[in-house]
Amino acid sequence: MTKRQMKLTFPSELVTEPLIYNLAKDYRIVTNIHRADIAGEQGWVILEMEGSDEDIEQGLAWVTAKGVEVEPIVGEQ
């Protein structure tokens, strides 16, 4: 099992969609929200993900295809 922390930035049209829930359910990833903020225009979350490398990569490809910006977090936030 691998753990990764990523910053996900959501455009306004995706803020109300259950993307983190679907990411966990559909890609067998355990998620843990470390920080988050939602404003009128966009939202972001620092998300820890635990799962196989393949599942995490597939899940990140899925959220990226949906329009979410994904950035790796280096160090402790």
C-alpha cells in the first residue's frame, strides 16, 4: 500500500459533486482530508490517499479528466 498527499483544486462547476467519495469507492482508495476550503469560484482540498499505486494513478487520471487540477504535496502540510 502506498500513501500520497495531493492538492486537488476543483473548478466551480465541480464543487458540489461527490468526487472524493467516488474516488474512494470506485478506485479502492482510502482518503483522508487534511485541509479544505470552498469559495464561490472554486474549492481545494489537501487529500491523503492510501491504496495500490495502480489504483491511485487511475483515480488521479479520472479526477484530472473531470477537470480537477492535481498537484503533489511535498513535505508536511
